[in-house]
Amino acid sequence: MGKGKAVKEFDYIIVGAGSAGCVLANRLSADPQLRVLLIEAGPRDWHPFIHMPAGIARLVNNRRVNWSYDTEPEPALGNRRLWWPRGKVLGGSSSINAMCYVRGVPGDYNRWAQAGASGWNWDSVLPWFRHSEGNARGADALHGAAGPLQVSDLRYVNPLSHAFIAAGQQAGYNHNNDFNGVQHQGVGLYQVTQKNGARCSSAAAYLAPVRARANLQVLTGALVERLQIDAGRVTGVHLRVGGKREQFRAAAEVLLSAGAINSPQLLMLSGIGPADALRAHGIDVQLDQPGVGANLQDHLDICTLYRTVPGVSYDRASEVMIGLNYFLRGHRGAGTSNVAEAGGFVRSRFAPDERADIQFHFVPAMLDNHGRHRLPGDGYTLHACYLHPRSRGHIGLHSADPAAPARIHANYLSDAEGFDMKMMVEAARLSRDILQQAAFAPWRKAPLFPANERLDDAGLEAFIRAKAETIYHPIGTCRMGSDDAAVVDPQLRVRGIDGLRVVDASVMPTLVSGNTNAPTIMIAERAASLILG
């Protein structure tokens, strides 16, 4: 530190004001005796397109609120670099996601516990899901109604989304009114993290109501460059804000909530990680932990697109009129759409256990390359992903420069048995089957991707290698467990060093059967309870 710079002290320093960090800031600062600092690299969540749900389409290329990462070339996907958007703003990815509220199933969490994450079985995590949830339908044995995270039914649904649900039923799947209810499988409309037609990010749910607390300081536009480690204990953080370097000290703990990419990156920049890899970048090794950055998992997704009759999809809807209707009529109309309105969970013929193994997201618009490639005309898109991939990737460093992005090796479709590819082919085939049902007859025009409706397995495999993308669910890079290779223990404390926990999606041992935002918020709720004792 430069001469004369004051080292400010807090009890808890939270790195990352995303889905988990905002929860921690709220729950810890509820104790007025605790001084809490929340640090975010991105800006405040002031942008109106964050709060208008349909504004998600306009946030895609906004690098002010998006880290906008790219993977390393993916060998199984034609050496393409896949684009990985991640939230860089208060609320993190919950400020730019499609707002689908999905928890997964009991078997996901029971498997975590069986693998060494004791205390994270379904019966242990369900109370924290209910504690976080403010479901507009009311409380029951599986749902909460009093939590900060508002969960609502969609106010506006495109006719094509209803056609998808009807087509799914014609294809043999039951209608499901609650993907977080007793039955997970089937097709239906997603419930969404919205309140009164506006996005309810973790920043809106947890941070905005408590910003005035005297014991809570929120610092935006601040990049944490490394952790301060003294005699085997993390005692603070070094960061850059407004062109200046500053240091903050943590009297109790530093809580790392920077996400599945940035949390392992910051650990490695601080000397915690695979020793040889750290030395290769000139980083002094504080703790040799090969598990940091390993175990990377993500849901790979394949999109099937059809053209449709003019005037029904969102492709050529007037953004000006949608915005005016939304802001002038009290959050009504198409501006309240999360775009991925309908979807479903199905158990394929290859499913090895009782869980659904394929998830659908239906979009009443043509989405190519995450919507970054705008296609002319009108159409609709069905996303399909395999929920339990066997392939594993890792996060590495490009350099010791904290401003340089991490190196993302997703290693999609790399499992030795080739099962992941078999499941992606099945996902594409089931997508085609649904979209060819009679319910789409009034709407369906020519197929777009793939253009040939009768591709065999080899043709679908080639299509997947050329077009598959992430559906934005990276996890696992600071795995929780009880074995020596686990990065954090079941209390989320980094093994081998004191004063440091990781609280975000990186601690998940394996992917859940669905979207990862609600489980991340649950993890933070339970972590806050563990921290406060």
C-alpha cells in the first residue's frame, strides 16, 4: 500500500454483489453491531432495461453490465469460442437473466449430501428456499410467501407460448402448473422472479430495501485484485476503484461471491490454487489447492428454430410501443415478458435415474447466437439442454493481471463415453418432435435451424457441433465437499486457510436439474445462517 493510505476495517467484506452477495449483505447487516462492506466491479443497477423484463433483449450487448466472456476454443464444437454472458452490475446475473424461478429436484441435493456436502440434502435446503421466496400464489409446504425474492406468474404470455404447451401435451408430456411443486416434469409456463411486473433481481429483493443501513457500505466500480493473506489467514482485500488502489481489512471474514468464473480466478490471483499453474504466472503460492477452478460444469443448449406467420412473434414488435405501454400503464403488456415464457422438463429414454434429464425453454422469437445475430422475418425458438452432463472443464489464468479475463475451458461433450453428445442429439430430436405437433400448424412455416427436418443422428450431431451454445449455468469451480480435493467444506469455508468462505454457484458439487439462480440464492441464505451461527 502507498504511504498515507488508510486501511478501512469492516467485520465482513463481501466480494461480488450478485445473486449471492446481495443476500449476504442483507442478512449480515441486519445485525447492527456488524460492519459490512459489499464490493461490486460493475455499476449500480439503474438501467431501465434491467427493470423492464423484456429489456433483457436490449442488454445482450451492453458491456457496461455484462462481463461478456468467451471460452477458449471448444474442440468438440468445431473449435468455436462460445460467448458466456455474466452479470457485471448490482444483482449480478440476476439483473440480466431470463428470471425463470426453478430449484431443481430433491434428488439433486440428496446427491450433494451423499457426495460429502453434509447438511445440503433436500430436507435441509427446502427451508431456505421457502425463507427466500415471496410467491404470489401464497405459502404451502413447498413454497414461501414472505421472503424477499418475489416470485410471480407472468402478466403477459404470447400465443406461441400457449401453442408450445399444447404441442408438448400432444407429444405426450403432462401439463405442469408448478415446476417447483410435487411434480417437476411436464410442460408449462415458468414462474418468474418479478414483482408487480418488474424484474426482482437479488439487488432489488435484498439490497435496495436495506441500502440506508448505517452499518452497510456498498462500493461499485471496484475491482478486487487480490486477497490479503497473513500467516494462513485472509485478513482483507486489495482493490482498484476510480483509478486508485485501496485496501480494506476484514475483522471476521472475507466472503467471496464473485461467481463460478471470478471466484476461482481471484483465489488463484491471491495464491490459492494449483501450485504449478500459479508459479507459471509468477504468483507466490499461499495454498496448493488443485481443486480451485476444476470441476467446471455447464448446461450446453441446442436451439431449434422455425419461421412463423407475421405479426405474432416478438421479432418485429415495436420496442418503443412496448416500452411506452410498460412504463405508462403500470408495468403491463409485452414489456413484462421474460421472453422465455414457457418450457418444460422431460425424462428421456436414456435417463439413468428418476430425474428429468432434458429441459426446454420456448421463446416466441428467433434467437441465433444468443440473439446477437438478428434474423429477418418472424419465427420461434425452442432451447433444449441436457441437465446432467458428465463432461468437466476448468477455469485457468491468462496472466497475473487482475483485469485480464480468466481462461474458460468448458470442455463440452468431452466425456469418454460420448453420453453427453447422445443426450444432446436426443434433446434436438425431442425438440423437433414437439415443434412438429398439430398445435403449431396455424403458426408453423419453414424450418430454419436445422433447415432439414429429417436429419439422422449424424446430421443432428453435426448441427449440434456447429450451433450449440451455453444456457448460462456455469457452476462447480470451488466445489463443496468433505474430501481433500474439495475447495470448501460444507460450511463453505475454504479448506486450508482461515477467514475465507466462498458463497456462490461455484460451490455446487454438481448441476441441479434446472436453472441455477434460485439455488444460488438459497445457498447464500443458508450461508448467512451458518456465518451468524
